[in-house]
Amino acid sequence: MSVKIQLPSKFTRDTYQLLPFRFSLLESGRYFLSTDYGEWMCLEQEQLIALTKKEKIENEAIWYELKAKHMVSECADANQIALLASRYRTKKAFLENFSQLHIFVLTIRCNNSCVYCQASRKSCQSDQARYDMSPAVMEKSIELFLSMPSDKLTLEFQGGESTLNMLLIRQAVALVNAKNTHKDIQFVVCTNLCDLNDDDLSFLIEHQFSISTSLDGPQELHDKNRRYGNTGAWSALVATLDKIKRRNAFDRVSALMTTTRQSLEMPQEIIDEYVKHGFRSIFIRELNPYGFAHKYFHKIGYSTEQFLDFYEKCLDYIILLNQQGIGFRESYASLIMKKLMTPWATGFVDLQSPCGSGFGVTLYNYDGNIYPSDESRMMAEMGDQHFKMGNIFESTREDLFFGDVMQELAAAGVNDCLPVCSDCALAPYCGADPIRRYQVTGSVYGHPGKDDFCLKNRGIITMVIKRFTEGDEKTRRLLMQWGMK
């Protein structure tokens, strides 16, 4: 008796519809495809050509990936459109809460003298009445802060050196706690930690402050960039970090580094310094074109290509450290991985569209003026008030958040609508920065595809994608872990 075995027919799909997606060429020669709702995949050139011509798809794995990621459909209907609308709404859900980060610039006096100071700081001996926020400005600003629609808000104290006005920090916390009845408020203080006494440190720890400080690298580099009195700032910073560790509060501390020309030759040394002090992450940050950083760029600056080369060396060294058992991550790459791996917004305003300026951040300056970001406030200190939203005593809430500045940011801060950006497959993982573009090019629209903001983000995002899609299994797992944190 013979049994007839029926062989499975060859897999093909020759009838389907294309759903909206973008595609961009990667350095490897493959194409990166993405959708507005955050799905992505990579295809070879011939596969993409066949797809755009709606030719037969004979690779079963590719078909089901395209279908699962809503790039093709056998029969698009109202249910599928509703699903995609829901996914898109999830990606933009951060808009429902409007501005959640509120920055109070308590003073522009500072006890450090930094070569790249973006805030155009004044010396700590300068006139307090002129350069410090008054209690009246602070109280009126907190009123507006607590009126925001979100149930979760962050109140960040900045300077200059914010702790030079520590009395106002104490008063602000007391006022928030007295007035607030239901909102979840996170306090943050940005400080160089060079002159923080034990009582003030106890206050910050007791009220569960997150502490953001600066560490540019080894002592030689940090001291060259940041002066404290007649010496460098490294020793005073490290002494305070040691105090915080003895108080078991080091997990509340994060540090930023700023890349100068001297940093470019020290990628491993900078990472090693962070590891040595017990940090578990680093944010590789470029110079921003504001304040003294703009004035002295010819001495401390570099090209975008040089920065990307430095960033890549840092990223690869961090991956190597992880492979050696040292848990450490790069924060910017982690944010990009989160956007690649999850449907949620990162909360990082530089990678938001609509832009974080104004829509995610409100800044209350020491003089009562209000701006949509720290960078626009820095521009004002340089004499350009283009992005001043109003004044806490003179402007209504409608004037501030529906006025000309916000209208301009809305027009130029959505990368889905900008030329070049609207066609770029990296757009769902990038952001828009009209304020930086205005500072560099004189236009809030800038030169998408060509300006430094675009070149830097495109360079870093493609670096991360390359290591995730082409790296070994250990690297893929590591980057996936970064995206899930």
C-alpha cells in the first residue's frame, strides 16, 4: 500500500496593499524602514525594490514581519486603521500632559568658572538682588507650575550654581508641599557640588532630591574645563560625592560630561573615571552653541564629524566593558533603544516631536521672564529675546502657552512636517530643535538633512541601529536591556 505525501506548496504572496512607511539607506547598503507608529525593520535593496513594486513576496519570514509591523496588508479595513491610530496616539501620548519639566533658574551667579559655560554666569560675588530670583518671583512661578494638567511634574532648580540660593530652594519645597494636594512632584537640583554644606546636603537627601552634577573626566581634564576658586573643581566635587556615598544616597546622583576639544583624545579615560567613582551610566554630550561655549568655540570646539568619531569610540568601549562584566551604559544610546523597542515616549525632550521646547519644558528665569527651554534662556542672556514667552507678573496663562512663541515652535517643531525630515525613516526616533536651529542658522526651520542637529542625531541613531542589527548576540542583548530600562 502506498501513501501519497502532499508536499507543501511554495510560499508566495502576490496580492497585498502597502501601508505608509518611510525608508532610508544605511551605511551597510541595507535599507531601514519605519512607520509613524514606531515599527521598523531592515531590507536588502532588491527586497525593497520588489516591495515598492508590489511584486510577489516569496520569503515567508519577511512577509510575516512586514505584516506584523503593519507595512503591508492583505485587506486594510476600518479595524486596522483604528488600531494604527491607537498606536500613533500612544507614541504621542506625552502631549496630553503638556509641560512636565519646569526649570527654576534661581541665580546666574556661580562659584565655578567653566570654559564652556552656556548660561553666561556671573561671579558668586555679584549683586544678589540683581542676579538672584526673588521670593515673589518664586511664589508666582510655583502657582503656574502647580496649575499644569499633568499629575506628575518635575521641578528642577538650576543656575549658575543653584545652591548659592539654597534658602530659596528650601522655601520653594515648603511652598510646593503646602499648596500641593495630589500631584506627584519630583525635585531635581543641578549643582557642581563644590560648596554644599552638610545641612544643605541633608535637606536634599531628606526631601528625596535627584542630584544632577557635572563630571567631564579625569582630574586633569575636569580641572582644565572647570575652575573653582584658584584651583580646579575636581577635588571639591569628589569630596562631596564621597559624603553622599557615606549617606547611602549615591543612587540619587547622575552626572553629565561636556565634550571639549581635549576630550576627543580621551574616550576610554573619561569612561574609566565614571566607572571608578561608581556611576553606572554616562551621557556623552556635545558643546551647545550658547554663552561662553559659543564665544570660545574656536578654542574648545570641533566638527560634528569629530564628535561622532569620539562618540563611537566611547560607545564601543562601553560595550566592551559590559562584555567584561562591568555594567555600564551610555544614556543617549539607551534613549534611542527605548524608542526602537517600546511604544512609549522617553521623556527626553531633545528626542521629541513636537519638540520638547515649550511642549515639554517651561523655564522660569530669575528675573521673572519665562522661556520654552534652557537654551532659549541662554540666548536671552546673550541679548536675543526672540523666544521670550512672557513674564510671570505680566502675562496670562493664555499669553504664555498660546502666544507667538508657542505658535512658532508648533510650526517648526514637528519633524513629520519638515522638509527632508518628513521623508526620513529615522524621524520617529529623532526630534526637532527649532531653538538651536535658530541660533545656528537664523531660522527656526534650519537646514534639515544638512545642519549639525540633523547630522549628529542621524549619526548616533544609525550607529545604534548598526550595532543592534549587525552586532553579535551579546551586543544585541545588551542594547535591548538598555532600551527596556
